[in-house]
Amino acid sequence: MKAIGILSAFVVMFSLSGVAGAWESDGLRLRGRMQTRWQVEDSEGDWSNQFILRRARVDGRWQVLDWLRMDLEFEGSDGVELKDAYARIEPWSFLKLTVGQFKKPFSRLRRESPWSLVIPERGLLDDAVVRKTSHGGFGGRDLGAMLGGNFEAGLKMRYALGVFNGDGAIDGRDEQHTDYVGRFQIRLIKGLLLAINANHKLIFLGDRHLTANLFGADLRWTLGPFRLQAEAAYGDNPSAGSGHRLVGGHLVLSWRWEVKPGWTLIPAAMAEVLDPDDAVEGYGWRLAGALNLDVGEHLRLVLSGEGAFGDLDATDAHSGAVSALNAPMRIFAQVNVMY
């Protein structure tokens, strides 16, 4: 029965992909996206298989004026979660102001949409500190304001400077922090982008103030159908406690092959390494691969597998105990529908 249900869902989503499209009218756009997955997973020695709704999102964009845009996005899986809720004021291309809840300008991989990822899971570095920590992720969503823009001075450049100080209520946390985040990107030649980013985090714990810093760099090089993407970060791991530092990085290789008009095959591979806590001996690495098939503009079929190895032990800042990060081995088939 489970297999029939999975097959039926795939057929329905495949049918939708041929006719669905974002609804637009008078500057208003409504869009829906969904990822479903059948997954075989080994977590701490226990194998399981299940059909899951990885994520489903609905978002709206309203271009109120030429220089004013408003975005709102919700995601449903176990429950309904507010993702983006912001206004963007853009009087000039070199100066725009974004206020509300949105992603901090840290990490190219974190800023990339999950519907365009060639490796469906972002991996160890993103899970450990960029997306979320015990005191807000260095590159996750938060409440704040950001200045940014594009300009050209011989080379094409892009910058973003933001201040974020959510209280964690949206993520289910009860604490206060302030993040000062900056990102600078430059295009050296056509297809080659380099960027650096940094986050200075102030953590308020009653009458105690702690600080945490994370510094990162990334590049993306596109040459014809081939793409190389690399990223590295070094800094503090607040989940492990004050004075505990981490270092990690990853490399992603992909190749686009147009099988026939409207059908594109994208094989991809990812390798990464992470030492989540310099106070604990050892480090771990992760290997992942995926085969993506884009059918038209609205459907992506994915076969993927990944596994983590080595020592991914880190201290827990609250208990002081040392435990391994959760990094299961899994193989899955996934369907992305964008409409």
C-alpha cells in the first residue's frame, strides 16, 4: 500500500508540473513549491524507511511600487512555520534596504534556494552552525535590517551589511542575541564569483554577555556545463560553549547535460570536512552524490545518497557532555514540484 501511495503521489505531481505556474496579476505573484521523499536512513545503527513531506512552501510577492516590494513565505511539514516576511526598498541598484525576517547574508550555500540545490542536503557545516545553533544560526533567518546593493568599479561587486536581533521566539528559543553580519562578493571574470563573509554575534544570558565570531569565504566557478562551488568557515561554536572553535569546508561539483529540449540531467558530488569542536580530538567528513533530472520548469526528480564518517564529537554547552552530531547515512528518491 505504501508503494502504491508513493507512486500515486509521484504521478499526481508529475501531472501538475506540466500545467502549473505561478499566478501573477498587477504586481502580485503567488507561488507554491513542494518536496516529497522516500528515504532509507541509518540513524545510530537503526535502519528505517519512510515516505516524508520534506517541505512545502507557499509564498507571495507584491511589487507595490517600482522601488518597493513585500515578500511573505510559509512552510508546512510537521506544522506551519513562517519563513520570510520582509519589505525591500530599492531606490537604486547600489542601495537597497531590507527589513523584516529573512536570511542573514552569510554562506553562499545557505542563501541558495533548496529547490535549486544539486545536492539536496546542505550538510555538516550548515547544520552545525550556519543554519541554526543554540543562539541563532550565523546565516539562518532572523529579524533585522540589511543594506545591500550592486555596483561596478571595473569589476562587478555586491555587498550586504545587516543587523539582526530576534529573541528566538519564531524558532522556539527563549534568549536574546544581536548579530552584525557582512558579505562582499566580486566577479573576477565571467562565471567566477568570489565572496567573503563574517558574523559577530553578541549573546545575552541574563547579566552575562558572550561573543561569538564566524568568518567564511566561498567561490562559484561556472565553465560551460560544469560548475565548481567551494566554501570554508572558521570561528566559534556557541553550541559547544565559550572558547570552543570549529573549522570546516566543502566542495561541490556538478555538470548540466540537456538530454533533449526541456529535459536536463545534472549529476553532482559533494565532499566536506568538519571539526565542530577544537577542544575534542578528531574530525569528520561527509560524502554525498545526486542525480537530478529537470523536466520543464516545474519538476525535478532526484536520486541521492550521503554518509558521514570519522569523529563529529562536540561539547554540549549546557550539560558539558561530549556527543556526536547527528549525521545519518541515507539514500532517497525525491520529487521537487514548483508551481
